[in-house]
Amino acid sequence: MPDSKNQNGNAACDLRRMMRRAPHTVLATTARDHKQVTDGWPVTSMVVPAVHIDGSPILLISDLADHTRHLQSDPRLSLLFIDQLNDPAQNKRIDTDSARLTIFGRAVPDTAPDTRKRYLTAHPDAGQYADFADFGFYHVAVEAVYWVGGFGKQRRLNGNQFIAGGCLSLVAGHDDVVGHMNNDHADAIADIVGHFTDKNKNDGWKMIAIDCDGMDLERDSADSPRLRIEFPGTIKSPGDARDILVEMCEKARGQMA
């Protein structure tokens, strides 16, 4: 059954959601054969992450980039995410009280088809260069997490506490869940959109991805922004997905009754 405990703003599920909201992240690596500093210097750069079903970050980076060479020598890294709920575009100021999340982990080359698909679903434009010979996918094996929510607010987790373990069946059954919902339960998706968001439920929403914390939807319109709906609990299997979607649909329809 879905796990709905610890929904307190800094629980692991909330921190994973914060990471998923970020359009980019700061990557810190250890210099190796850098043209400007000696080996061992900390070096930062900007990268565009995606997040796998279990909450582990995914990177698509080029062998021509300094940070990739650094990671091939020393796979240890950290990633800094700033909570996009505090984005100036939303008229909220990023300051010392803005929530931020640091992921400590190791970059692991990953050629699994589901990793590639997950990244390109999140960033379709990356399909223009994802197959270039110098580009490769990496997943981050998370070892520790540090969250700061403002003055006096912090939390530290180890990797096992942060990553939603036991999601292999959800990874394997992902496409079946998405296809089943779109083909057989479009009305349920519409009702969930109508209840849990401020969007028009009749705009032809389709599920494009699902993960341990929520689902991503899009409309038929090519220029339509995607819609993220968070689940009320954490799921780890297709059965969990069914249960939580039924629960959300029943809540939506009960409200309409």
C-alpha cells in the first residue's frame, strides 16, 4: 500500500519533490587535468538533471566537459538544488531563507533503456544530442542528503532514507501503467486533474510518466506546459499506483457528487 506517513515538509518524499521541481542544479566535482587549477580543487558547473522513478538523479553529460573528466577520475560529486517554489519568476525572492538541498553521491555510467527514456521524457529536446558519441547517461548513487529550509531548519538523511527503495516492479511496469491509464481511464485522469489542480479537466490530459511520488501529464497541444500532480503517499509498485489513483479518483468524484 502507498506510504502516506511523514508528510511534514522535510520528509524524504518532500525533498525528492523539491529536486524534481528544479530545472537545473549546481554540480560540484574534484578537478583532474583542469587547465586552470591543479588536481583536487573543487569545481562547480551547471547541469540539467532528471529524476528516476525511485528519486535518484540522472545526468546526461558530454565527455568533452571538464566535469565529466573529473567524474571519470573521481566519481564523487555533490548536487545543489534550490527550491523552485522560491523562484523570482513566481514573485518570491531567493534569499538566505530559501530551501536548498545538497545531494552527495557517486556518478555511475548507466546505459539502461529506462534511464534514457526517463531523461528524455523529462527533457525531450535532449534527444537532439543524446546519441552523440561523446554524450552519456549517469545515475547518481545517493549516499547522503543535507536539507536547509532557512535559519535553524535543517535535516540530514543517508541515501537509503532518501531513495524510495523497492521500486523495481514500478520501473518494469511503468509503461503498462501509463498505457492502461490513457487507454482505459482517461475519465479518471480528467477527474483527478479537475479536483487536484486549477486546470481544465476537459483539455485532453494524458499521463506521460509516473514515479514514486507523483505523475506527469500533458495535453494534446504542442505548446502546452506539462502538469505535475503529486501523490498523497509514496508508491513502489504498479499495485500501489492503482490503489493511489483509485483513491484520488474516488476523492475527486466524491467532491463532485
